[in-house]
Amino acid sequence: GDGCNGAAWSYIQFNKNKPKEELAHEIMHAFQYAFRVKVRGADCTGEQEYRWLMEATAEWAKDWIYPGSTSPHNEHGFAPHYLQVPEVSLNERHDPHWYGAYLFPFFLARVKGQTTIVGEIWNNTESVASLPAIEQALQPLGGFEKVWPQFVLRNWNGDPVDDYKTID
């Protein structure tokens, strides 16, 4: 049979002197590995397909657990890696872009009030790839077709639209 269908487990080795925001990020990774994602590689992980989503939502977890953190270790240091390359796809699989992609779940949770959507997205990964998992979670809001233009507008993040600055 498929050895990839067994129960998932993970552990974290964490230096207690590291910033608390980094702990939130790493704990989120432990939660992510509990999902039996649909698209798997030969090593039984879905990191090829879902790695960008893993890093984006782990960065988002910093804000979820420590909203308003002014620490230099909060999620916002990665925003320019997304905002300065608007032509790059949301699901681009490279560092540091995938960390900056936290802006999309941040937008969904903070601007759109979808506080449970990250969990819904990860639940959906058990049956579909990363972008379809998001599309399914976005259906009550009109899918990517309705939500993406709103997100792109917020990415201007300057007057008169400066939601990211004022929300957090």
C-alpha cells in the first residue's frame, strides 16, 4: 500500500532565546504537517506543491498569535518581498517570496474578517492542490475572481488605501 497515508507527526527543536514570533511560525509548521495533503512527492511530503503556502501561513500565524507585535521579528519584514514584485504569482515557490505571501491570509483574516479561513484552506489541501484549496475556501466570498482585485487594491498600501498599516 501507500506508506504516505499513515498518521503524521512532527517535533520542534527551538532555542528558548529566539523571538516568540519565530516560535509561532514553527508551531504552525507542526500543525501543517498534520494534514495529509493531496499532492505528495516521493518523500511523502507535499513540500513541492505546498511549501509556499506553508511559509505564507506560518508567517501569518505570527500576526494571529501576536497581533500588533512591533518586534523586528514580526511578519511585516517580509512584506516587501511580495509587494515589490506584483507580477510574481501568489504561489511562486522561492524564498523569500513565499514568506511575503503571508499578506494574502493576513488580508483575508484582518481585512475581510475571515478568521477561520486558514484552517479551511489547510483542510482543503487534503483533497486538492494549494491554489484550488484557497479557491474552495474563497467560494462564500465569490472566489479569487471577486477577492483578488480587492487584495491587489490593498497592496497599494498607501494613501488613500493604507489598510495594512492601520490594521496592525
